[in-house]
Amino acid sequence: MLVIMNSNATEKDIQRVALFLESKGFEARISHGEARVVVHAIGIIEEADQRDFELLTGVCEVIRVSTSYKLAARVSQGKDTVVEVNGVKFGDKYTGLIAGPCAVESYNQLDETAQELSESNVKILRGGAFKPRTSPYAFQGLGEEGLKILRSVADNHNMAVTSEIMDISQLDMFMRYVDILQVGARNMQNFNLLKELGKIHRPVILKRGLSATYEEWLMSAEYIMAGGNNQVILCERGIRTYEKFTRNTLDLSAIPVIKKLSHLPIIIDPSHATGLRDKVEPMSRASIAAGCDGLIIEVHNNPDCAMCDGAQSLYPWQYDLLYKQIKQIAPIVGKEII
Ligand code: PEP
Ligand code: MN
């Protein structure tokens, strides 16, 4: 439930509403928007009578949020959430870009890739150190050594980094090296991990599960937000369908749907969505045209020799070309790529 206060409500009115909500068994969370204050009532007290709240002094309107996600819901705040990392913004009118290899393979591989990417203005580098591979015999990533390389290369090029955390036990380690924690598609409903990520004050990229509905995806975001971490970036990375030609099926409708349902930024991963390098460019352009808040793209200095996902990794020169194209498309839909 959301209690929207009048613009002239006093601090005392707001506190009285919060106390009243708490007396009814809700957790009250106050959010100060530009034009109004909203008191979020968190809890599932179905029998609460909305009118009891409407009558309180200073209350303008009470909205019963029928969705099961509350903090992630569009109605819960007046404006879009903007997540900012290293000067790159995701959300509202900003489109942020993240690029880098699927996996950190060696210092030289990453440094060469980062060098090329920095020439295309990339400020956030991706690179997996713990890889969730379908086969236990496939390259699993360099582990902590990979995170160290990622950090050191990124520092050399003034970049921030994102990498996938696979397990709660890795959290302290990730906090030492990583600026944005990535939750992979296979872990979207690892609720214990999500709860822990709710306690940190660092952005989280939450990938959509392989066959997750929008509601399930937003409920997972809610897990993180319920813990107090509002910096969630949703990432559509393709869903499982009957089509086998592409690795997954990119659900571009997720962009307008999520924007209607939530204030959280949504970015697109065209690399895992299509699995094929030549499909990454058109789908990136389409995502930008559909108004996404960012892209995360796999780029490798030598994709033909990549240890993981080479076929879907762009050559750096391809990324550069794509960057120049999407920079032109973004303003047409009122977005800015910084
Ligand atoms: C990745 O980004 O490297 C990755 C494994 O993605 P996903 O979780 O979307 O499969
Ligand atoms: Mn990959």
C-alpha cells in the first residue's frame, strides 16, 4: 500500500502516518520525491482497511498496490531510478554502456580488450571470473585471480567493473574488487543470494531467468530492494523458446513492459540473447530504438580464440562501429549516451 501525502503535509503528519502503519503491522518506509512524500507500507496485511489511512491528516491518496512487488513498482515513486557508476548513468533519459569479454582469461587478453574499448569510450568493463557453464568440464573462470586481473586492468584504464557473483560465500571477495555485482540468469531466483545483495550498498545487475515471467523477475528485484538496496538494474538476456537458430530469443517487449510496471532501469544483453555476433549489432540498435536504459555487450580482443562465448563476442572494431551508430539513434528516442 502507498500513502501519498499532500504537498503541504508536515513532518509531524508524515511521522503520524508511519506510526499508524506500524501499529497495523506494516513496515513504513518514507520516500521524499521532488513533489511529494510517499509512505510505503510494506507487508501483506490483506484485511487492512484503506479508509483508516485516508482519514489521517495530511494524506492525499492511498493506493493499494495489487502487484506482489511494491518497492519495484512504478507507482511506488514519482520518478525513474537512475543508477550511476563511474559517470555512466542507467535509467530515465540515460543509456549506459558496458562491454568486455565473457570471461577474464589472462592479464594480456583483458588489457588489450580494455585498451581497444577505452578508445570507444567504454567506462564500465565486464568480465566473468566465476562462470556458470552448462558443462562441468568447460572453463569455469579464473576465480579470485580473475577478479584481481579485472580490477587492475580496469584501474589502468579508469574503468569500473561488473562481474557475476554465483554464491553468497563469494560476497566479501566481490566487495573487494567489483563495482556492480551481476546476478546471472541461472541465479535469478537464488533468494538467499538476493537477500544478501539487499544488504550491500552497491549496484546489482539482475539478469532475467531463462524462463522467468516479468512478475517473477520483478519479485526477485523486490528481494534485493526489500533489504534496502535500491540500485537494481534489470537485464533482459533472452528467454528460452522453441527457436533453436539463436541461442535464446530476445524479448524486446520487456523494455516497454518493464518501463510500465517499474521505475527500475532495464538494460539489454544482445550477446547472450542471440549467441551470434552478426545478430548482436542489429539487436543492439533495436534495443536502443525501443528505449532501453543500457546495453551490456561481449567484446573480445581475439574472439576466434576466446575460451568462452567467442561466437557471440564482437571484434573491438565492430563495437566501435556499433557505438557510433547507437549514439545517433539514442537522441531520436529522447535518450542520451554519455
Ligand atoms: C554472462 O553475462 O556472462 C552470463 C553468463 O550471462 P547469463 O547469466 O545471462 O547467461
Ligand atoms: Mn558469456
